[in-house]
Amino acid sequence: MNYLVTGAAGFIGSNVAKELLNLGHCVTTIDNLSTGYRCNIPKGCRFIEGDIGVDTIKLLDNEKFDAILHIAGQSSGEVSFEDPVYDISSNTLSTLYLLDYAISASCKRFVYASTMSVYGEKSGKERFNESDIAKPKSFYAVGKVASEGYLRIYQEQYGIEYTALRYFNVYGKGQNLANLKQGMVSIYLKQFIDDTFEKVEVKGSLDRFRDLSHIDDVVAVTIESIHNKNFSNQVINVGTGKKTKVKEIVTLISKYLKSNKEIDVLEGTPGDQFGIYADVQKLKSVYPKEFISFKEGLRNMIEEITK
């Protein structure tokens, strides 16, 4: 099979592309290397460098793909406030360009990396399912909701089967530790292991919480969604269904690294969610495998980084 996986220089995209190649498939990627690294792109993956726009997509030369997996995008709520125009271009316009390409190249399968951020927050509610009303708190999440809407309409009008996977806080081996505005686990881990940081800064309350999903589970679900018809034309939460407080994250990292660095709690960032976690009933109905626990996943991540 032949797949287009955008963002294979980044964290999730590189892992998805690598696994597809391991399974014997052909993979092409588009990446502008804005937050990813060329060295992350798996060997054997055809690489086109650039933003996902008209000029770059022309380089695909109307190649037929069995599926398009749109993983690339600006993925920081904080950055979306700094440059909302870039954010909408990276996350939403890119989706439109790829959907139009899917029509022209007769590609009927489209998998989209969405996010838990689309839910925003609701007083007294912590667990969210796919039928809950989206109420984004960041421009990043607004763009993801818009992309989901385009997917639905392109399916209705042009017959493109889609799956929007709402990832819940992915972490694990290969995460970009240099990016201190994206990835809660990697942000704290970087500050713990890097001696240039005298303290570990936490932006927001230690009682905030997240549903932390290991990269191996996220990759497995993403690849399963390509061919499993139960995923077709669905929006699906991808998470553990369990919540982990920030306090637990930094405590575990400190314990595993035997670190005594001081934690400095600062003011939160614009658009940050205090805490939500996934209702995974829909996911379990189509993918019943258990996810890796955060304790195990974090230990594995630290072992890989420090060995």
C-alpha cells in the first residue's frame, strides 16, 4: 500500500511513518521542519520539504495514495495565540489543500490528527465524549474543530472516508525535548535532565490534570484506523480514560531520575485547560486493547533518553 503521512519529521508523524514502513508499505511525507528534524524521518520514506500548500502539493504529481494521514501541524495552544494566522494556515488550510488533492488523485481515505483541546472546559465536568459540544479555549483548537467540519462535508459531498482522531496528550520516545511550548511531559522532563535549568518551572496549578497517551498506543490506533471500517466517518477520542495530575507527573519524573530540583509554580498560559480526560467507550468498541499505563510509559521514556 502507498501512504502520504504528513509531518514525519515530527514526534507522532515520524513514529506512524516508521511503523508503516516496518509493515512493508510505501510512505511519502511532507514536512517544513519548523518543529521537526530531518533526522527523524525514517529511512525509506520519500521526503518533500515545505509547507502544505499549492506549490508543495504540486510536487506529489497527482500520485495515487491508498490513504492520506494528516499528522503535521502547529500543535501548541500557546503558540496559536502568538501567531494565529500561522496556526490556521498550518492546521486548517493545510487540511483543505490535502482534501482537494484527495479528490484530484482519487484518494478515498483520510485520517486526521485532531486534539482533545477541541472540548475546552465545562464547569463541573472532567470526562468528555465525542458527542459533547466543542468549546475551544485556544486558536489552535478552533482550527482543529474547523478541520473536522471540513472532513465531514467533504465526505458528504465527495465521498472521502475520514477519521478524526482526538489525541489526548501524547508522550514517549522521540518527543522533542527542545520545544518548551509543546508537550507537558517533555517540557518537564527536559528541565529535570538539563543542568542549565536550576528549577523546574510549571506554568499553572499542580492540580491540573491530563489524560496521558503513550506514543506506541497512539501509533497503533492511528494505523488501525486506516483499514478498520468501524473507524470510517467517525470522530474518536484516543486516550487512556484516566487522569494524571501535574503534581504526579513531576513527582514521578523526580523519583525516576533521583532528582531534588525545586518546582517553581508560575502563572498559567493563555487558553490552557485546567483538566479533562477521555471517555473512551467509543474507542474501546472499535479498538479494545489496553493502553500502556503512565508509570510504565514514563519509565520507558526516561530509560530511552538517559541510556
